[in-house]
Amino acid sequence: MAGFLMLAAGGVMAGIYAWERYMLRVRVLEEWQTIFIEIAGEINYSAESMSQICSRIENMSVYGKKFWGEMSKQTKYKNEGLIGTFWKEYLDGYKYWELLSAEDKNIIYRFWESFGTLDIYSQINEIKMYEKRIEGNISDARQKMREQKKVCIFMGLISGLMAGICLF
């Protein structure tokens, strides 16, 4: 009986693990939104280079520390060149990239395409547009996270119980 309950508890834990992937997507998107806000502020109020901005983001990032460190190095190495020219090749190595939806990825990809090619006020307005788009995705991700919590835990419990029945 104890083994049966252990399997059921293990199934519940597996369900919670599956649900946490939804939660992690929300947190990663929230970090990207914060990054967009930070970049807009830096562009508007400071005269820092893109390398310095990326370095600052690296220090504040929880989910993309390694990625932003690489962006900082690359912008410095490429003489403060346009980050959009090498952005996509490094995003594929971003640790949490697989958690994001196709729409999330599209927003992040497109953000950098024209970055640095517009005047300051146009860039700030464009960043605000991307920030609002990602805000909508965060709202959708939160809704999906709430919907999937019970499903994931219930499916984990059922699979644990089924494994217990099969083994005992």
C-alpha cells in the first residue's frame, strides 16, 4: 500500500513539474518585458553604449545571464555594431528559448531587427510597442498556466495511480 501511495505521490510531483514549465514561461516573458523597459530607459536617459547596456542587463537577469554576457562581449567586439546583425544566432543558444511560443520568439526576434537604425524617439516608441505585445503574451501565458495547473497535477496523479495498479 505504501508503494502504491509513493507512486501516486510521484505522479503528482511529475504533474507539478510539467505545470512549472508553464510558470517558467511566464517568468521568462516577464524578464523580457523588464529588459525592454530597461533598454528604453537607457536609450532615453543615458549615453551608454550597447555593450554597457547589455552588461547591465546581464547583471540584473535571472534567466539570461549567460546570454546577455555574450551580447555584451559581442557588441564590444564588433565595435558597438548593430546588435540585430548577430542577435538571432545567439538567441538559439538562449537557455529558455524552447519554453517560449512561436509568437513569443517572433516578438523577441523582431525587436532587434531595426534596433539602432531609428532615431531615439522612434526606437522608444517601437520598444513600447514590443513591450505591450509581450504584455499580452504574458497575460495569455498566465491564463494558460492557471488552466493547466489542475490538468497537469490530475494527469500526474492518474498516471501514478495507473503505474501503481500495474505494478501491484
